Amino acid sequence: MLHFGWFVGHGFGVQGWGTPGYGIGYDWKKPGLYQHAVREFERAGLDLFIIEDSLTVPDTYGGSAEVSLAQASFAPKHDPLALVPYLLSATEHLGIVPTVSASFYPPFTAARLLATLQHFSNGQLGWNVVTSGSDLAAQNYGLDQQIEHDLRYEKAEEFVDVVRKLWRSWDQDAIVEDARAGVFADHTKVRPIRHSGEFFRVRGPLNTAPLPEEPVLVQAGASPRGKAFAGGNADVAIALARGSDGMKAYRDSIRAEAAKAGRNPDDVKVLFVLKPTVVGSKTEAEELRAARKELTQRDIDSQLNSISYLSVIDFKQFDLDEPLPELTTNSNQGTLEHFSKAAPPGSTLREILRARSGGAGDSIIGTAEEIADHLEETGAAVGGDGFLFSGFVDPATVHGVLDKLAPVLRRRGLLRTSYGDGGFRRNLLDF
């Protein structure tokens, strides 16, 4: 059995734009769209829903926001934390995971928001900790550019440490509610944390009630420093898929980092992001793969706009029919590497784009049985732990994947058929 979830890569923003079903029966600006989606995720037996976030309108590609706004790519979007209560009201078991930036959130604010949501969530809350590599986002918070890559992870380590100290600044039995003695909480069991570090100074204590259980921490570290952070802190590590050998190597590295940090590696679930397209026949799958390789200008702009934003490198400068030069970035290093290796070494940029469009890397096209075969075989080769389906959360996309694929996965014993009553964290540790 494997864990499955859904990752919405455009965050709480425009859903379904550019697809034939856009806007049919839903309004992307209303929470009902997302409530419907999470009900379907829970009905199918998924474990979690991760809501990506970013903090800018990207204009790296060609020095303009034209493509970002024309294609609703990364913008507009709302703050995912505001969506969480709506999703919690629509589900009972699904883990709800908003994104929180360690680069820009004050740890006290993050700790208080997440603690409040966790109290209201019946143990369903997670938090996706990111380090926000965008210079554009940094400029929205008074900086000229984002700080150095590995230093961002040092800051994130301290951020997580402070948040956890604040959550633990109340003892579990601090609230006594002794009406006869006139004592609601025992002041000897609530204390300042008095944290003074390289990046944060926080007195504490937190002014919310003690947590019965802390939210599940999710992280997507791909660089050596990022993997060390994920292995040392995360309950769920997420990564882009790149062949079973690469996926196994990544999972092994996360588990090794967890052991190095004194943790049980089995407590870290490594989930790989896949974008499935479920079709009715093998012939239809072959035709769709071939069609997607015939890149339109929109396809080219879409992919290059995305990687330009995520890498902070303007890909409009490169000739489509020449091999990519050696590239480095202070931003999302793992994402850049994943993009560059979608086709064999020496491939042109156009060949990389064709490979990605035709079902390479994190994209898979096939019948429900074919995709289930791939998931089952890959899961066995990698050693676990599961997968995150990525895509819009509009009804056409969600039903197009889950209505066909979930019954096949369940029949094969790969997808859970029920939840326990121990909450999100307990569900992750079921297997």
C-alpha cells in the first residue's frame, strides 16, 4: 500500500485556465471549488492536499509579466492560509497542507496561525515549509534579492526551531480550568522561550492554548542542503520524479539524513510528484503523447516562463535549437536540475520541452491500468512511500484522474480503503 495526495502547483489561484472545462460549473474565486475537490480526494482515499504558494507576479521570462498573466501562471492567487478553514469544514480525515515561507513569515505569526488552525482541525493540519528563492518576492519584503541558497536553509532551520519552541511554551497540562480555585491556567507551566539566534529574536510564550499534537511538517528539499533540512525536520518530503533509480537515490538520501539527525527514517514519508493524464486506450495515449510533442508557442512560453521564474534565469535568451549551457541558480536548484535532465545530455532546449510535454519526468499519460502499473512497479523499485498527483482542482481534472484511477489502485491494494481516527499524522504512519 502506498500513500497518495494531491499537489496544486498554482496555489489558491486560477484553476483550469486553458482547458476545455474551464469555468464549467465552478468559480475559481470561490471556496466551493476547493471544497468539492477535497471531498473527492477524501472519498478516493488520498492522505493529503498540498497548496503551493508564491509571493509575486513573475516577470523573469523576457523581462515581462505578459506570459504569467496571459496564462494565469503563478498569478493571480490568494493566500492559502485563508482557504484552510473552508477545507477543514468539508473534510474529516484528509491532511490539509498550506504553504508557509520561512523566508518572510515572522515565526511568532506562523506559530500562532498554525496553532489556531490545528486546534480547529481535529488533527488534519500540515504546513509546507518553503525557503522562497525568488528575488522578485524578496523585493516585496524590502530586500534587493534573496539571501544565498544554503543560508536560506539555515534560516529555515532556525525558523522551525522557534515555531516549535513557541508551540511547546505551554505544558500540555497548563490549562487546569479550576473554577473553585479561580485558576484557568497554571502560570508555572507557561514560559517565555527567550530565543536569540542569527535570524530571529523571539521572547514568547505563544498566546494560544497548548497543542495536543503539532501539525505535520512537509518540505521539498532537493539540493544537498535542502535534503539535510528535510531529513532532519520533515514528516513528509516531496520531490519531483525522475525515473525509479533517481527516485530511489533521493529517498535513500532523505532517509540517511533522517538517521544522521537521530530520527527513525520510517517516520519520514517521501512522496514523488506525478502529473497523470488518464485516457481510455493505449492508442489514445500514444496519440496524445505525439500531439503534445508538437509544441505550440503557448506550450513553449508556458514551460519557459515557469522555469524562468523558478530558477531566476531568463530562458528567453536561449536558442531553442541549441543545447542548454551549464546553468546554476541561487533559487530552486533541484527544479532547474530536474528540468535540464528531462532529455538526454546534449539535447537542445526544444528537445527538453518536447520530452517534458510528451510524458517525461513528472508527467505520465496512459490508461488507468497503465498508470497503475507504473505506480505499482515504481513504488516497489523505490521502496515506498507514495506519490502526489499534481494538477488543477477543477472538477474536470479531479474527476478525470480519480474516477478512473482510484478504483484500479484500490483493487490492487495500493490505495487505502479507510482512515483511522488518529488524524493526519497517524494516517501517515499506518504504513
